[in-house]
Amino acid sequence: RTGAIPLSFAQQRLWFLDQFEPDSAFYNIPAAVRLSGELNVEALRRTLNEIVRRHEALRTTFTLTDEVPVQVIAEQLELRLPMIDLRALSPVEREARAQQLAQAEAQTPFDLTCGPLIRASLLGLGTTEHIILLTLHHVVSDGWSIGILVKEIAALYAAYVENRPSPLPELAIQYADFAAWQRQWLSGEVLQRQLDYWREQLCGSPTLLTLPTDRSRPAVQSYRGATLPFVISAETTAGLRALSQQTQATLFMTLTAALNILLARYSGQSDICIGTPIANRNRAEIEGLIGFFVNTLVLRTQVDSRASFRDLLEQVRRTTLDAYAHQDVPFEMLVDALKPERHTSHAPLFQVMLALQNAPLDRFDLPGLTLESVTVDSATAKFDLTLNVTEVDAQLKAGFEYNTDLFEHATIERLAGHFTRLLEGIVAQPEQRVQDLPLLNATERRQLVVEWNATAVEYPGPLTLSELFEAQVVRTPDAVVLVCEEQQLTYAQLNARANQLAHY
């Protein structure tokens, strides 16, 4: 730990984005957990501080040395775990206030130079009910890290409540070791081989997926967002799993193929690129570390509307496996190498992401406590659309995170309904052609095919077309009827010119 400690490639990109837009909470990772039962506050505080001691990433800040960003690892960092007492409020007011505080905490920015880059506080709702708010900056954490954090909290709290020492072994390496190794390893022939694959795979890929939006795309992304949750039934989930097994695919691949169909049908495009996060922990040494390892892969699919779903799934399976085999190139390095056309109005390479979490931490127990995650709406959206899916028991819990500058709630609600219906159709008939898979429910189909096409009108007759037009001239002689660039004609003017031409 002597000398300048380099940033990993992923950290470097987030550090740059923070310089570009400081005081932003965009890359906060918030977590809120309800604790029901007898809480030992001192044991919990001790637990959190032991985790901070174990993982250098949680004691890391960032500064410039010779104009280059470097990691600064503090020898010690003490979390205070302040308590906010809400017991004087009524039950309804307590829950509302807890949600407000959780959202405010999630939207409070970090200072990457001063730190710390982890915060914790406790909301007291009652004698046997609390909510712990944990927030980390993405530059020192990721989704996998949250799972490690929760598991270590469970192990340490159980030990400290009973006055036992920590049962966790010391970590052999730290995130800074990974960052230094990555800089050395991902270079030369190794880097070139992986970049060559992505250059070929993404050559000529579309700059923008043109989904129909409710509002025009702003010139600069604001990242304002919301989330619409929905559930995929146990029956459909079981069918998707069975189909995945039959085709030697994973559930993620099957969902990816389905999402590609949905996006192709909505956009009218057949060349679809979506992003997906990958844990990027393909070495045993880093499996148990808290830190920013996650990478983003771009999956490109050619959606042939005449092909069967099984054929499309096979294409997605091959593409996904190839992407996994070339997953080491950091997304930020890929963008720099490919140099796609850049716009401040949308993300490069893809604008829609799919994330499948197959290890949910919705509910688990500690000595004397039951823990349950609390949903906190961060009111942000990194992309136009992100489909988050979590396997929970026999069902899939899903949610569309969407950019509120582009989409209305009702539009995303309809999109979620179409996706659910599409999955049901895939399970029922995987051999069906992509263009024939259903999106509409019975009500929508009747409205579109029957009601909106009931356009027959009884005209007074017998009148000719010219007589009908002249009647309209009498009604609205000064209304504009034709426009061509800077010229326009009223009904009276058009009628006069038509008569002149006819007489001629």
C-alpha cells in the first residue's frame, strides 16, 4: 500500500463522471431493511464497523496525484449509526415519514474526495421495529457486494449478540489488489483479442433504439425516473424455466429473446442492442470482496419476424455465451475503443438494459430478528428503460425502471402488460413465428381491430365528391386546407383555383 494506488477501469469512469457532474446521487446504491424483533443496536453498530474494517473499499476515497486519480485507503473508519426516533408519530405517519427519509437518504450525494463512501442510519418505528438505511457509492460497491454485505451482517451480528468473536476469516486480498492486477493483466494481446471480438460484433450497430415515446427526447439526459413493478405468474415462470432447459438455454437468455421481440415490435427495428450487467467475478479470489467489479455487456440480436421463437432463442444463446467469453473488457474501455457517435441525449451503444437477479435477499432471520427489504424509489433512471427481474420462490418479480422525461406511467404499464402477454404466448407455442406471438389482450385486440376500425359514415346523398367539397367551402371558407412549406391555401382559395383549372 505504498505509492500511488491506481483505480480500476470501472472506478476511473465513475470518478470522471463525478468530476463532470459533481454533487449527484445518480450512482448511489441505497438499501433499506426492516428489522422486526428485539434489536441489539450496539451489536449492529459493531457489526457494521467490523465489515468496514474487513473491506478496504469501504474506507477508500479518491484524490489527484500528478493529475492522475488514485485510491486513498484510510487506516480506520468509524460509522456512528445515528438513530431517528419516529415512535411519537401515528402508524400511518411513521410509514410515510420513513419512506420520505429513505428517499432523501438515497438522493443525498457523496463526496468522493472526503468520504466516507458508506452511510448508515437507523429509524426507530417502535420498541421492536426499526428500519436500517444503508447507502454506498457505486465506485466502491455493486449488486454482488450488497449480497456479501448482508451475509456478513448476518454472521457477525449473530456472533456479537452472544459475545462471540467474529467467525469470518480474514480476507487474503483487497479491491486495490484487483485494481492493480487488472491494469497489468488487461493489456497487450489479451486486451487486443477481446477488443477485436467486440469491434466485429458491434460493427454497424444502430446508434439509437427508436421506441415510441410520450414526449420528445431532451437534448441532455436528466436521468429522472420511476419504477413500475409487476409480477410474472408462477405458471408462466415454470413454463419459461422448462423451455430454457429444453433448449439448453438459461432463464436469462429466454427473457432476453422475449425482450428483443418486444423492443423490435415497438420500435419497428430488427437490429436490437441491449445492455446487461455481469458480476465479472470469474476468479475465486475476488468472490467474497466488496467492491466495484460489475461490468456491462452489449448483446446484439437480429430479430427475424419470420423465424420461430426457438430459432431466435438459439441465436441469443450463442451471442450471450460469446459475450461471456469476452466479458473482461470494461464497458468504458469498449466505448473508448469503438468511438460510437456520442449524444448527450442518450447512452452510447444501447438504451435498454435487462438485469436478472437470481439470488434474492428479500427476507431472512437473525437472532431475535426478522429482516425484510424495503423498496426505496430512487427516482432515477440510468437508461431509457431497464427491466429488472428477480427470482422469488415460484414467481418472477419484475419492474420497468423508465425515464420519466420520455414515458408516462400508463405507457409503461401497457408495455409491462404486453411483455407479460408475450411471455405467455412463448410458453404456449415456442414454435410460433416471432411476428405471430401475441402482445395484446382480448380487450386491446377488440379495441384495435374492431372498435377503431368501425369508421363507416353515412353521407347525405346522392352527392358527388366536388359537391361535398363545395359544401365544406361554404361552411369554412377561410380555414386552411393545404400547406406546402411556406405556402398555404384556404378552402375558398383552393376552390377558386380548382374552378379556374376546370374551366381552362
